[in-house]
Amino acid sequence: MTTPRNLFLAVILFVVSIALWEGGVRGFEIPAFVLPAPSSVAMAFYRGVASGLYIDHLWITLIETLLGFVVGASLGFCLGAAIALNRYVEYFLYPYVVMFQSLPKVALAPLIIVWFGLGLTSKVINAALVAFFPLMVNTVVGLRSADEDRVNLMRSLTATETQIFWKLRLPGALPYLMAGIEIAMVFALIGAIVAEFVGAERGLGMLIQSMNFTLDVAGQFSVLFILAVLGLVLNRCVLYVRRRVLFWDVTEKAYSERQLKGDAS
């Protein structure tokens, strides 16, 4: 719960952690190429932001992540719906999907780079491949969670399968879908960074690789900090949408009530 007291304790914990990190690096004289001090990381962050270098690469990674998320989420939802509603699709297609998902995307990334080049397309494809599976699985589970008695009732009232899908199955599956979207968003960011590690012209992953060659560890830490904040912001955006879409859900109502009680105290 976000209360003034909890916020204050979180800030104090963060400050103490940074102070211990700084003191440990200076006290034990740890080399900067092994573990840089927070002050060095802050200076590297300031130089990268002030020069505009980090901002330029951040936009590229953000675009790759969002496009990959959209493509992967769309593919995951369509494929998940087909598997959930058609037993033949599940029997013939689902095993191949699982086999493909078991392949490490780090191993596939070089092939994707060879096929689609160093530009935006290869990064979007890799991000989509990483992001689609969590949403697909949640879509299958969510659509199959519909109460069979309600399905039979709608069929007895001459409802078509399309009407059953839009009025019963899909609304009931929304909590599962939003949970899958929350995971897929973070996975899309990971997929974009992995593709940039393998080969890219721009992006935060490429920037980390170039800093690795020059042993600029403080710069790497500063870029990792940007990625951590970016992942948190994307996650909060999904949570915001989740609370607006699932305002009718019992669990979401209970969570909102706890939040309001915490803020009031």
C-alpha cells in the first residue's frame, strides 16, 4: 500500500543501500572495471542524458519493444483463441508451438538478424517471438474457464458461437488476458534487448555491447538502470489499463479498496 510512511521507508532503504554500495566500493578499493561506485554511475548517466546519447537509443529500444509487444500479443491472442475453441488446431498445431517455444531465443536471434537484417524489423520479430507465448497460454486458459452451464444456457437460447465468444467467453477471460499482457510487455523488452546484443545499429542493447568493448562498466550500469526504469514504467502502464478494464472484477475491486484504505491511513 502506498502510504506516506511506506514511501518514506522505501526512500530511506534506497538511500542506505546506495550509501553501503558507495562505502563498500571505496572501503575495499574495488576496481571500477569490476564494480563502479554509485557516484561514477550517476556521472555516466548524467553525461549520457546531457549529450542526448541515451535518449536517442532509448527511443529506438522503446519503439522495438512496443511494436514487438503489439505483434506478439496479437499473434498470441489469435493463436490462443484458435487452440481454445478448436480441438483440431490444438491437436495438430499446439505441439509445434510448444516445441518452437522451447528453443532458446538467444540461439534464434542470429538467424533472425541474418534473415531480416540489422534494422528495426529483426528486433520487432525477436521481441514478438518472446512475448507471444505467455499471452497465448493465458488466452487458452481464460477462454476455457467459461462456465459450461452458462455456455449451454446460451446455446439453448439459440445463441451462436460468435455471440457466446464475445458475450461470455471473452469477458470471463479478460483477467487471464491482462495477466498475460503484463508478462508479455516485459518479455518484449527482453526480446528487443537480446536482439540488439546479437546485432544492431542503434538501441540500448547495442550501447551496452559497445561499452563492454571499452570496459565502461559505469556506463553499462547507467544503461541497465534506464532499462530497469523503462520496464517498471511499462509495467505500471499495463497495470493502469488493467484497473480500468477490469473495474468489474471482484479481485480488482478488493485491491482498489485496500489501496484506498491504505491511502486514508
